[in-house]
Amino acid sequence: MTQQLAGGTAPDTERFDRPVAGPTRPDPTERLDAAPGGHVVRPADHSERPVPSMAPGRFVPPPDPRIGQSARTGTLTAVVAALAGISAVLPTVGITLLVLWAVAARWSDKTITSMVLRRYSSGPRKSDTFVAAVTSPWHGVVAALATLLTVLIPAFVGGCTAAAVALIYSMAENDSVYLGRPLPVAIGVLIGALVMWWGPGGIPLRRGSRSIVRGVVRGQPLTRIIIGLCIVIAVLGAVFALTHLSSGASWWPIPSSSSLKLQLGN
């Protein structure tokens, strides 16, 4: 055995020096986009998609200028409080101002909406200002009719609120129910204004009111002045209503408010 190893040929050792061939393991860094099933996931190529193009003669409609603007909630709240304060002292003046504000707000909203729809359908034109001026009276008539129809529910709710406040005061003071006192009138006007704002048909009123405030009350200093003035009027009206609980309000220019007095017992 030893001789065979000594005299014979040496065993082939090359096969031990060569690496053993076997199944190659894939490099995990080569195909990162490969799915578990062996399919290659490639990013979507959007370059071959057809790009929508506009037809000849078409245009990009301009956006509504009211979108993205400030709501001016603080200024409008101060205005409503001031109207309630005025109504405590001069109910006829306060209610008239509230109705006129509603007409002006709807008028403004109707005019701006008509202009936006015109430019959306046909694009901006030189005749836009002329058309707006010509159709403005018609928009005012429509706004007045819309206000006349939508003010019925707020007037009813405000009247019921004033009657409830007058009834509560009469029960507390053992007196007759009188709607013409400052406190019932002021609270009734305030509740009626809130119903006008949030009730049926209130969307044009809100849009138009914000447009008017944004167009008239510009700048931070003027806004602060207007809000401060409205707060002063509201506070003075509240003080007047609380200090004149048993006296009647002044229905100027109406000479008498006897029709507002309801005798429901002594």
C-alpha cells in the first residue's frame, strides 16, 4: 500500500483546488425591481399616454373671483350686532337697514354670479362692463323680489321670539304683554337676522354680504374701525334695552305703536 503510493502516480489534487460548481445565488442588488414571482416590475411610463389638448378656439375659463377670499365673519357679526342695537332704540330704522342690506347683498351676488357665468361660457370680453351696467337694474328687481319672499320666515320667527320675551317679562313683572319694548324687539331682530343668514335662501345673502364687505371695508385699519364702531353701537343698544325694560321703543317715523300692544290679561 505504501509502495503503491510511493511508486504510483500521485493522486490528482487539482479537482480539490477548483471551486465546486453549483447553483449560483442571485445578487440581491442586481434586480431590486423584481417581483416575488420573477416578473420585473417597471415604473409606469406616462410619456406614451395621450395628452389632452384643447380644441381650436377654446379657452381656459377664468375662476370665480370669490373663491379663496376671506369670509369676513368678524365684520359681519359686528354689523348684525349693531343692527340689533339700533333696533333696540329705533326699531323701524334697524329693521329697514336689515332689509336693505339683504337686498343689496342679493343684488351684488346676482351681478357677480351673472358676470362669472358669462365669462365662463364665452370668456372675458370688452363688453362685460357694459352688459353688467345694463342688466344691473333687472338684477336689483330680482334681488328685491327674492328678499321679499325669503324674509317671511325670518320675520315670523323674529316676531315669535319677541312675543316670547315679552311674555316672559310680563309674567315676571305681572304686567301686560307689550311687544314694543326695546328688549323684545332687539332680541327678535337678532334672531330674525340669524334665520335670514342660515335659513332658506341664505346662500346668496351670505355670498353677497361677504362681497360687499370685502369691496367696501378694505385694509386692517378700516376693518378695526368699523368693527369697533359696530361694537359701540351694539353695547349702547344693549344698555338702552336693559335700562328701559318697562318703557316703549320709539317707532319713528311711525307716530304710534299701539297696534303692537297685546292685552293678554292684567
